[in-house]
Amino acid sequence: MSSIDAAIANAKENSFVLLQIGHRRVALPAAQVVELAPPVRLHTFPHATSLLAGVIVRRGRVVPVVDTEPVLGGKSPLSHRFYLIANRRVGNESELGAIPVNGECELASGEMQPPGMDRPAYVAGTISVGDDSIDVLNLDVFSTANSAAANEMHKAEARQ
Amino acid sequence: MTIAIKPASNPRRGRHKETVVLFIVANQMFAVAADSVHEIRSTDSIAGAANEIDNPELPKVRHTLDRSGRTYYVVNAGMHFGLPVSRPALVLILRQFRAALLVDRIDRMAEIPGVYPLPLAFTGDERRWYRGLAYLDDSVIPVIEPKGLLTPQDFQRLDRAHREAQRRESEAAVQA
């Protein structure tokens, strides 16, 4: 178990995993995070769901990989190929999802503040770390996003 | 080329071993349950049994195939899955379903340990296209759902277009 995995296992409420996606530093609630997976092979096949890059196989399970690049921008995080695996809600059910990250993760504590009215749907709130205000991602939105929602997220991002 | 495939004596579903035909379309590998394929023919060998069908609403179906007194609709797999244009050379004639699938080539037959359900995160047409995913030789391969190739509405539309084509053909024959 890596140090970040150990930290995640001991995470309490108000604990967040900070990650770098593209040029963005974002956070995920630590309770949602399952593990930081090594750079395993990304398998792709034809599909029609926006914001999904493909799947990885981890511990005998097929885990869908969220393509955050169209929404969060920056250099393709798919090139980094570490995967942060987290629980996501899809409809009324829950399943694992992976986000490509560059492998640099740290644990932070703080109280999540509600997002501003102008924040896009994928921002569940913000936490303060030092002088920075960091967006906490709502992964569930990525799982239900269709093209229209993705476009809406693009526009919201462009307005900022 | 003709490869006749015997139906499995005991069709299996879910996470059980099953035999699949692995085929390639535009460099993408797919699997289809062997027991849902009646036969595999080269496009050259069936040219005489194929007829064009004019149906602009369904561009992925441009031919019908008459086999054993039944009319099969030939679905271009590349167009169905939204893949780049390729050169299909084989037709997979399906069993218990009036559809055939145009594919580039067959890779091999294989036994897969089971079919993983498609993750819920996939919410698009792929839920209709695939029965699930197979993990074979360190690769994840979509296992196609034959019934997802054409909807009942597609069949109705194609049947209408086919009847119309037959009517035109017989009128032309009478005039000749």
C-alpha cells in the first residue's frame, strides 16, 4: 500500500485528496477515494458516452476512466496514466471510476464551503489550503454528463 | 470461404466460460458469441445472393442477403460502431436473427472466462451495442449484442423498403 493509499485508508471526514489534473489543482473527498493505481493499460473501444476515455482493469474489475481534459482543460492528463480510483454515483447505484492524474497527490483537511452560484456543475464546493481556494470535484456529474452537459461545462469554464 | 459454426449445446450467459468469434473492424477487435453466428462467408462468395436496398434513413444497411429462404439485412459494422471507413471482406450471418454483419476480418475463435457487465458510466448507444466486456490476453474486448444491431423499428423500415424494391423489380420484369 502506497503512502497516499495508507493516508486515504485513515482519512476522516473533512479530509480531501489534492490532485493535479492538467494545469488545475483540484480536490476529491478522501472518503470517496479508493486507491491511487499505477499506470496500467487504458483499453478503448467504440462508445457514445461523452467524457469517458475507456476502461482499465484493476484488481479483476473493469473500471471506467473519466476523461477530464475536455472539461478541466490543460495538457491531456491521459498521458500521465496514473489513476485515482474513486466511488461515483451513477443514477441510484455506485461504481468505481478512475481519473487520470500525474501521480502527485496529497492529503489535506478543511471544511468544504458551498460552491459559488457561477461555478460549473462539476464543482461540489471549495476548500482552503494555505492561500489557495481549491475546487472539490463532483465526480457524479462526470458520470451522468452527456454532450449537452459537457458543452455547458465548457461554456461555464470559458466564462471564468 | 465458408466456416460453419455449430451452435453450443448449452448456451451460457453471464460470467461463465463461453466461446466467441473475435473479429476486426477498422483495427478494433470485437467479440460475438459463437453460438449466435450461423456462418461466416467472404463478401466475394455471396455477391450473387446479395441485393442492394435503398434506405437513406439507415445508411449502415445497404444490402440484403437471401439465405435458405430468408432475407438477411447486412449491417456494416464500421458504420454501426462509428468507426473509420474500412474494407470489409467477410459477412457474419447471424443465427435466429435476420441480420448479417460486414466485418474486415476474423482474428480467431477463443474461449473467454466470462463477460463483465458494461460499467454503468457508459450511458450511450453502447448499452445497446454490447452485451458486456471480455478480458482476454490482457485486452478488454467489447462483446457485441446481436439484437442491438437493428431495432424492431429498423426491421419494419427495412422490410418496407425491401418489399418496395421487390415490387419495383417484378414490375420491371413484367415490362421487360
